[in-house]
Amino acid sequence: MPSLHQLQTFLDVIDAGSVRAAAERQNVSQPAVSSALATLQREVRAPLFERDGRTLRLAASGKALERYARRVLSLIAEGLEEARAAQTARAGRVRMAAVTTAAEHLLPQLIQGFGQREGTGEIELEVANRSRVWDFLAHWEVELVLAGRPPLGRAFQTLATRGNELVVVGPAHTGAHDIEALARETWLLRESGSGTRTTTEEFFTALAIDPPRLTIGSNGAIRECIRVGLGVSLLAREGIARELADGVIDIIATPVTPLPRPWHLVASAERELSSPAARFVDYLRTAGDFTSTDA
């Protein structure tokens, strides 16, 4: 039976990208990491990695094992946390992930309110783009995700939703745009994997336009670029409330916006929520303007 150390070493090699980097992460020697991998590979009776020049890539057996290794270690960490919380009467830890806009503009106040109600406890929040947060959930590395609509074909369940809409935003006093004007603008897009980028590309297709594009790595940088006149973008209304109030950017009226894109609070359909996560879901439903999908 593989040990927890062997499974953790296996995942460290995947995440770090090499045996050397994994050894540095664990503060052990490279032979120690190689030995743990070799022992695990003997247990599996199939190769876990394949050589691709100087780099390692997961073999088919490694890809199959990775999902379960992450889940096993996640469940053990969660069990230890619940046991400690029971001993000390703490509220425990909620592990969740959120896309950038939700993490920056929606969750801070909700986390604060939950903390005030619970008195103790902790929210462990991973902030990433759309594709990454769903990977966190699929691997059970988090219990909850706050993002747009979850992808089809995966074992996820939406627990609650909250209204949200996307609007086209430009520099202050930009005014209305017809379709030809939208096609001439430089559009500021998030990186590949972002849900907002995907929606923006769908927006272009719906209008049959192919405007100039500039990829920007964060919502904050996009808002600043808009403010100084570098282009326009499609953003969540909640994420631009401060800039609108300050009058430094404006919503641009278009033929097809605003676009309704509600927030989805999503969990795995293959496991039960821990008691801290269940309490956080209850708080969002009762005090966070989230509508339960159980109704």
C-alpha cells in the first residue's frame, strides 16, 4: 500500500515540474525523491512518468493516479482539521476557490460577515481563473467554488446562485457605440482560461466583429488601462462599482449588453460538505443574497 509520503512526493513532482524542484520543495535530496517515486511505481506496477527530453510528463497511469492522490490527501487534511476543531471548539476551516472578480469584489464582505457570525474559523481562499478553479474542485483540493456557470460533464452541483451581469466599459464620457464602433475599439481581454475572456469572444461572434485585442493579466490592470484610454472591455458590473462612482470610467451602451452571468456557488457532487463549509453555504443563502438551487 502506498504511503502518504509517497503520494505527496508524487504530487510535488507534478506541481514542481521535476525531481530536483520537488526535492527543493521538500528540503530533501533528489535521491530521496527518486526513491519514493520508484517505490510508488512498484506498487502501481506501471510507469508514472515518461521522459520528454530533459523534462518529465505524466504517463497514462500517472494521470489516473493523480486525481485519487489529490483527493486522498485532501480528505486526510480535512479530517485532521475537523478533529482539531472538535477538540478546541473552533469553527474549522472552509477551503474554497473563486475567480478573480468574485474574490476581489464579492467575497471580502461575505467572509467578514461570516467571521463575525461564527466568531472563530478560517476561510482558505484560492484565487485563479475559471479553468483552474474547476480543477481545484475536481481534485477535491477545495470544497466550494464561486465562479460562473460550471462546465458540463463534470461531477459538480450548484448549491446557490447570485445575480451578476457583464457590461462594456470604456474611459469616462465615451458614449454609446454601434457595432461598427465596437469593431474599431481595442479590446482588453484576460488571459486564456478566463471565463470573462470566453464570454467576450462569444460576444464578438454574436456581433460578427473581429476587433483588435490586447491581453492583460488582471482585472485591476484592465480597469487602469481603460481609465487611461487604452481600450474597452467586458467586465462584471460589481467589479467596477468604485470606478463608476469616481467617474473615471463609464459603461458603454451596446445592442446586446448587459449580459446576465450569475455567480454560481458550486460543490462536488461526489462528496459531502464538511461542517464548516456547510455553515458557510448556509450563511451565503441567508445573508449573502444567494438563492438556493434546492428550492
